[in-house]
Amino acid sequence: MESAETLNSTEINWFRRGIAAGIPIAFGYMPVAVTFGLLAGATGLSGSEAVLMSMLVFAGAAQYMALSMMALGSGAAEIITATFIVNFRHLLMSASIRERAEVGSKRSRALYGFFLTDEVFAVSSTSELPVRSHYITGVGMIAYGSWVGFTGVGYFAGSFLPGLLTESMAIALYALFIALLIPSVKKEGKVVIRLAFLGAVFNAVFQLWLSTGWSIMSATILAVIVYEGIDQKIIRRGQT
């Protein structure tokens, strides 16, 4: 049997390997986190609020979406619900990594579960099986440190920039969403266009009764449901 000292050194070794594997993620998060910090300041958040948001949420797409909804005047319930929908994929990632990871304590699983982003999941999944808990934690911690740290850098960098420039940074939020959308349009252009059209139609209708935040969320969910229903009917007809 391995001694406690051997086990401890093994855990430290895997943690260090995780840190090393997560360095590219940390560098990749730098410009996105800095931009988030700048936009948070332009949206009206304080420095502590911007950093605390990155510390507690640690989800880039959800945080950018939250800023957009704040700018539109959406309420807390709308933002929380939208964040849940956007981050629902994390349930699938968590289930997948649990099947690949070693059986660890609840505390260690809760810790690396918090750090689990798309990038941390991708890097951790390529490790040899079973994936060590300390390896995932190492990957996640350096990514987390980069995201939170550079959020603060971005926010306070905004205080040294001209007011007109920081206010104009709000356009970067829309540019980011367009940049995220373009690869999907290239791969499945017809599907994206149809979903966008359905979402726009439903949103126009829902805005007659609902606030902007609830209208966008309801339209998005309904557009996906309607499109999937139509798609399944077409598939069944093709099989008959």
C-alpha cells in the first residue's frame, strides 16, 4: 500500500500538471476577461461588483449576457433564469467528467465542479483515465485566477481611459455575440437563420405582454421547441 506521504506527493504532482495544462486557458481568458471588466464599468457596475460577479459566476457567456440584460433594465429573476438556461450544458459536462474522473471525496468533486468551464472540461477530458481530481482542480484554478484577476485589470484600466472610449466599449458586447454566431452560421447556416427568424417573430409577439428579458428568453425557448418539433415531423415523413 502507498503511504500517506506518497499519496500526498502524487496529488501535488497531479495538481502541478493540471496547472501547467491550464496555462493556455489562462492566456486565452485574458483578453475576454479584460473586455468584460471594461464593459462592466461601462454598464455601471462598481469594481467590487464586477470582480465579485466573476468570482461567483465564472461563466463568460452568462456574464456577458447578464451585462446586456442589465443594460436593458431586466430584473434579477430574468437574469438568473437566463443564466440557468445558458449554463444548463454544465450539467451534461459534469455528468461526463464524473464518469471519467477518479472516485474522490464530495469536497474535491464540488471544488472542481465549480471550476468546470467548457475549456477546463475539454483539457481535463484529454488526460489519462481515470482523470485525477487534483489535475482537474489545477486546470480550473489557474483558469479561474486568470478570469477573476483580469476582470479587475479590465475594470480599473477603464478608469484611465477617456469616458467617451469606455462608453463606446458597449459595442464590443454586440461584436462578441456576432463573433460567436458567425461560426455557427458557417456550419449550419439554414438552421441558425430559421431559429433566428422564429425567435424574432415570437419575441415581437411576446413583447406586447412581457418585459424585454422575459420576452427574449420565452421566444428563444419556444423557437427551439417549435423548430425541433417541425424537424422531427420532417424526419418521420422521410422514414415512411
